[in-house]
Amino acid sequence: MALHESITNQVSLSFAKHLLLKESQKNIVFSPLSLQFVPSLIAAGSEGPTKEQLLDFLR
């Protein structure tokens, strides 16, 4: 597995764990793809160091 895939999986699993612990009495649906898609949209509208940090995260 590539490093990028491993990091993406770890972020997705960490996010899922956080949601499940916080909202344990509710039904939850989320898409790991959205964890990649939303930062991409934010990066597209960002400039400077913020954009670079987001792009580094997404790579």
C-alpha cells in the first residue's frame, strides 16, 4: 500500500472513530471520499501558506 493511501486510510479511520465515540447513540453515515473532496475544494479557494499546507496534506 502506498504511503498516501495509508495516510488517507488512517485519517478516515480516525475520523470515523471520533464520530462514533461522540455520537454513539445516533446513526451516522459519512463518506471517506468527502474527507478528500472537501479539503480539495478549500485548497482551490485558498492562497499562500494555507494552500500549500492543504496541498501537502492531500498529496
